[in-house]
Amino acid sequence: MDRDWPKECFSGARKAEYNDWRCRQITSLVAALSREARKIRPKAEDFRAVFGSYPDCRQSVAQDWPAWIKAGYLDFVCPMDYTTEQ
């Protein structure tokens, strides 16, 4: 184990590797949910509310939603656009 664990994952040498791992975990979940939903209701459209600030959301919350659409896991997304700025 790295001596600077988990610091290396958040701000060190393993940050990119850790972020890719996080994205793969979320993507695996989205894929599994999509498969199961389509088994139950094949004609239903599948969508998710996602963080709108791509690619920043890939880093902050591990959502790679363009990849989900491209892979066919989702039919569409609804980007959330909540902000404290006016």
C-alpha cells in the first residue's frame, strides 16, 4: 500500500488512475441498471438526471454520461443546472 494513501488518489500521482476507476464503477452500475430495466420493460426509455458541467463532473462525481449515451445505456439525459451564481 502507498504510504500517502489515500492522499495520492485525491491530489497525488494516482489521481487520474483513481478517477478513471471511479468512473468505471459508476458506469458499471448504470450499465447493469439499464440491462435490468430493459429486461422488465423493453420499450421503456431509460434516462438519468446528470451533472451538467461535463467534463468537470467526470472529475467531481465520476459521471461520464456522454460515454453512457454512446454505449447505449441511456436514451437521453437531463442535465441538472443548479448553481448559487446569479
